[in-house]
Amino acid sequence: MTLFSVRPDEQEARPANDNRHRTPASAPADLSILDLIPADGDAADIARRAERLGNAVVIVIAFCLIVVPATYLVLTNWL
């Protein structure tokens, strides 16, 4: 047999996902992007502004889908 063993020792055998064994002690256990959002009542205000912005975007898109083809038809028939 060669110097290298085919099977690793039981102490050295680890699963492919060994992240929990290599976590540094200084890293926080739970790191989430939700921690960056303030906990007070600003979430309702942000949601309200996002809804108003979404409504405005839908209205602008509808306006463009109506006005741009109508303008094209008018200009092509007059030339």
C-alpha cells in the first residue's frame, strides 16, 4: 500500500458543508439585512410612498402606451 490512505481518518472526515466549524468567533451569529431597517413606524410610511410611486409609474406607462401610438398615426397620415 502507498503512503497515502484511501480513506481519511475519522477525525479528519467532515461533511462538504462545514461552515459551522469554520465560523470565526468575532462574527455575529445572526446577520440579516432586516437589521438595517429601523424598528419604529417608518415601515408603514415607506410602504405608503412605494405604493404611490407604483401607481404613478403605472399611470405614466398607460399614458405612453396610448399617446405614443396615437401621435405616430397622426404624423404618418399627415405626411
